[in-house]
Amino acid sequence: MAQAQILSKNQQIVLDIIEKAKGPLKAYSILFNVQKKGINAPQQIYRALDKLIEMGKIHKIESKNAFVACRNSNCEISKATAFSICESCEMVDEIIDVKLSKYLSSFSDKKGTKYKRFNLEFFGLCKKCK
Amino acid sequence: MAQAQILSKNQQIVLDIIEKAKGPLKAYSILFNVQKKGINAPQQIYRALDKLIEMGKIHKIESKNAFVACRNSNCEISKATAFSICESCEMVDEIIDVKLSKYLSSFSDKKGTKYKRFNLEFFGLCKKCK
DNA sequence: ATAACAAACGTTATATTATAACATTATATG
DNA sequence: CATATAATGTTATAATATAACGTTTGTTAT
Ligand SMILES: [Zn+2]
Ligand SMILES: [Zn+2]
Ligand SMILES: [Zn+2]
Ligand SMILES: [Zn+2]
């Protein structure tokens, strides 16, 4: 059994904020939220974000340049990520669907090439906004 | 039969450059490439890019903030896009795979929600880099 | 043709996102 | 302890993208 990751001070601060948030957070909005805690510079945020992504604790929503906490213990350290994104309220949900994940993880293109990672973003309207 | 889109001057200039390129192009690298043609400001590039995306002539590779020409007459004006991205040489290929596209277009999540658009990015090593 | 409207353009300024570089401090390992 | 590695703090700057405003060009209807 792998030991639970121990996070550094800044990593924990950033993760806490992202986990508490209801939606995706942008790096600079995280920064403004933690200035009272002694973090003053973008670098400190981006470094924490990078490590948290590496650990699979958070994901980057590429189409929004924003970050969400991972809600899936099985997403294999961000090798297989899928999200639903509401185009109206900007809500993001991590899609946890074993069939989808297996289908895409085993996908090979016409030349037979397999890929070691994928990221899928679905866009539409969430239940609230429909 | 829909009439072929007629592009404006700036749109045509930007599209030509993206179509000629071997890989994805960034907005500012497009800008530097067209300054001899009288385009001087980022706005002019971004406006052309926006329209070209709307028309389905190009796509944005979200994980790279870069743009590629559409190689697929059937990608339904960017409602269903998939790419393979080489992590070594940065090459990008549009994946044209009817089965994959149908599978994802008809995907519905656990609450039964369907989405009207998706973008999928695969990462790995291209044939050259393997 | 011309009035009215919409789309594209040109330009200046500014906002937002992200990284470089370097010195310092904390943590782990033998 | 000695050394190496990871994390931090800080200043500066690069890269990406949009706001705002006025002008020009192209389309459509009378
Ligand atoms: Zn996850
Ligand atoms: Zn919504
Ligand atoms: Zn396409
Ligand atoms: Zn390659």
C-alpha cells in the first residue's frame, strides 16, 4: 500500500481552496484568495498547482485555464480524464465512467498507435441550466 | 447545397498560414508571420481565428493554445473534435474516426445528460518519436 | 442609387495567464 | 553531521487574450 501523499504547506493551502470551491478556479483567483495566508506571488500558486496535478489531486480544465479537485480515486493520476462543462453556468463535473475510460484508454488510431493519456471535455447545458 | 464560404482578407491570410504550417501555430507566431502583409495587432489575428473556428476551418488545440487547420470535412463545424498530440515533437493530427465520433456524440452521462459538443486530446509519442 | 444595417477592419491600451531566474530555507537520507 | 533534494520567497518579464472606440467595407431593402 502506497503511503498517503504528504503535501507541503503551499500545496495544502492551494488544494484546500480548490476542494472547497463549487466550480473550477483560476490560478489568479486562487492567488487573491490566499494572500492573507502569506502567499504573494503567482509562482507559488503555479508551483503548487503543478505538483498537485502530478499527484493527481487536481486537474486542469484546458478550455478554461482553470483547476478542479479530482473526484475520482481511479483516474490513474490524470492519465484518463473526462469532464462535462456547462456552457451557461460554467459548472464542471468530472465524468467517472469505467466503460468510457476503458474505451478511450484502449483506443488506437488507424495506424495502430496507442496513446498513454487522454483528456476529454464535453460541452452542453447542465441540469440546472436546461 | 450550401454556398462555399467566402473569407475576408484577414481571415484568408490567417487561414493560408495555418494550412501551410506543418504543425500547430500560436496566435503570436501567426502575427509575426503576417506583419509584412499589414497586420499589426493581436486583435486582427484573434478576430480572424474566432471566425475561422466558427466556420470549422480551424481548431484550437486547447492544451497548447495553438491552432491547426481542419483536415476533416465531416467534423460538423467543430462539434466533435479529436486530436493526437506527440509529447516529444509537438506534432498534432486530427483523428478522423467515425466510430469514435459516433460513440462520443451519443455519449450520455449517468444522469442521462447528452452533450452538444466535445473535444478529445490524446497524448503519446508519434511514429517518428517512438 | 441610397439609406440602413451588419460585418470586418485598424489601432491603442490593458487584462489575464504563465514562466525565468536566483537566492534561501526546510526536509529527507546515509 | 554532510549532502542532496524539494519547497519556498521574491522580482521581473514573457506569452496569451480581450476591451473599447472609431472607421471602412459589404449587403439588403426600398
Ligand atoms: Zn480525477
Ligand atoms: Zn449550468
Ligand atoms: Zn476538423
Ligand atoms: Zn513526435
